Amino acid sequence: MKQVTGFKNSWILTEDGLKKTNLIIENSKILSIGDATIDGMIELDDDKMVIPGLIDQHIHGAAGVDVIDGSVDDLYKMACSLVEEGVTAFLATTTNQSIEVIDKSLETINEYINRNYEEGAEIVGIHLEGPFICQKYMGAQLGNYILKPDVELFKHFEVKSNNLIKIVSMAIEEDKNLELVNYLKSKNIVISIGHSAANYIDIKEGIEHGVSCVTHTYNGMKPLQRDEIGTLGSALLFDELYCEAICDGVHISKPAVKLLVKNKPIDKLILVTDSLRTKYMPDGKYYELEQVIILKGKEARLEDGKLAGSVLKMNEAIKNIMEFSDMDIVSAIKCATENPARNLGLFDTMGSIKENKLANLVIVDKNLNVYQTIRNGKVVYKKVN
């Protein structure tokens, strides 16, 4: 992999905005932003810019493989595919399965991280989606493996993962006395309301105990009604909550995206893909343990027609939220970089372009087409003309 020295006289999206400046990289980090120059710097065309590496905190699979498969080789294949869309870091996300299958997946992710692959996007932790969800809003998850929130079981998962779990998506209303919520908060793990029938009172109390995020907003949750605003209405109401959004025009319609953007502070919106093994794959049937996923165009569904995950790419998600809501490009990029980094407690090392942060960078044009992805100062993807 080629080491990048830096960029000169190029458009750089810094924390202070988009600037035409110089950027020098040294030992995997950003050494300086400003007038300094060294040998070997690249000068980009005016139609290109350097933005922070994208972060996907909710993704199950891509390129024919899935996290739940429990294979190091598959995780490597997935990680190497994601850099094509500008992703430099992601949370490997599980699905609702048996404890044995989840255990294997958690152990495999730990093994993968310990191998310190330089290629592909970096796995920066685990997003545990299930088994602590509710039946009514389970979506495409498997209902027979749903369990009540359980602190001891979660501690078991912690051991299996070597404490790599960063987010737990759960039905907080099923958590007796908020015991698991309180435990997760004590461990600085993000508590995200997902596949949940939580109502306003549940969520208000949850926020007081540390609940801070909503999983794939609009999907897998109690809808907004006149007499009870439910999970969705509460997500829109409480500024304390980060809201994930799958901006593919399938999971959320354009007006729904516009409503979400209008109601949430920009710094509380997080773009995710929630993509499956079907991303980058041709239309057809794909088999995942006990389920069959049918891909047709941009829609991945179960055999009964139920909408499953997406085939969305992160750079497309940024482009879509701009189109759907008239959001400016700087704010849209923030939803895929700074916001997830802050949510995950990683903003001191990634999520923006600043001196002393990791040189996780993406070269894009104004249409968010990815030309080059750089992780830790090294080129991990370059578009072939």
C-alpha cells in the first residue's frame, strides 16, 4: 500500500470548513494543516476535495458475506469492499441469532481485530443488535431467539467479545427496572432504542438513565400517534437522542427524511447503511443461516416480502440526504463522520480532519464519487479509470 505524504493547494474539509490549503501526513497521523510543504505532496484538481474517512456504526454485511457468518476471511472481504465507498471505520453488527451463533461471531470479530490488518476499513468495535428486542417490531430479525434484557447474559457477551461491544440496540421497555440500561451506561456503552415498542414515558425515563441513540429511525419501532407519540415521535422530540437514518429512499421516504432533518439538530443525525451481504451483489437469492434474502434492485426482502437490511453505500447515503432534504454538503458529510465518531467516543482520533488525528481521508468529487480512500496515511482504495 502506498504511503501518502500529503496534499498541497487542495480543497480540504477541516473542522473550520472547506479550505484550499496544505495537509501533511506523518506516521499515520495528520501532522499539519496550513502553509507548510514537503516533498511528494499531491495537488488535486479543483473538482476534488479531501474529506474525513466515513464511519458506519450499523452494518451487517457486504460483498456476499455477513458478520454473523463468524469467519475472519469473510470479515476481511467485507472490510476491503467498504473502502470503495469511502468507509475507513465501522462497527461489525450482529443479528438476532442463537447465543451460540452470536458467541462465535463475537469471538471472530475479536480475532480479526487482533490480526491488525492494514488493508480495508478498520473494525472499531461491535454493534449488538439483538437478542434484547421486542416481538412486535422485530422486523426482519428472527423472533424465536428474542430474549429479555439480561445483565448476566450481556456480561457473557462481553467476555466473548473481549469488551469490544460499543452499541447495544434494544427494546428498553422490556428491561426490568432498567437494569441492563444502567449496566451499559456504567460501561460507557451506547444504548440505542431499536426494534422497540417504547413509548414517550419509557424513553423519557431511559434518557435519564443514559439512553442516547435510536436505531434505524422509522424502522422497527412504535409509530407516532395522536395520543401516544411512541418511539418514533420521541426520537423526533428529544434532542438528547442521536438518530440513525438509512437514507436509501426505501427504508425512509424522501419526505420522512426531510421531517427527520427538520426536527433534529444536525449534530444528532447519523447516517448508516444497515447493509447486508447483498451489497455489491447481483439480483437473486442469498442464504443466511435460517433466512433467505431476495435482492431486487435497491430492495432486499425476506421471502414473505418483509423489508430486510439495505444495499446502501455510505457515500450514496450522504448524497441522498442532501437531495432528500436540501442539506448542504458539509453538514451531510458530518452525519457520516463527526457525528458517529462523537457517538462512539472516537472523536479524539477520527471523524474530522485535524492535526494529530489519524490520517483517515477520502478524495471525492462534488457528487461524492470516491476516487481514493486513505486509512492511517496509506491508500487502501484507488478508483480504476
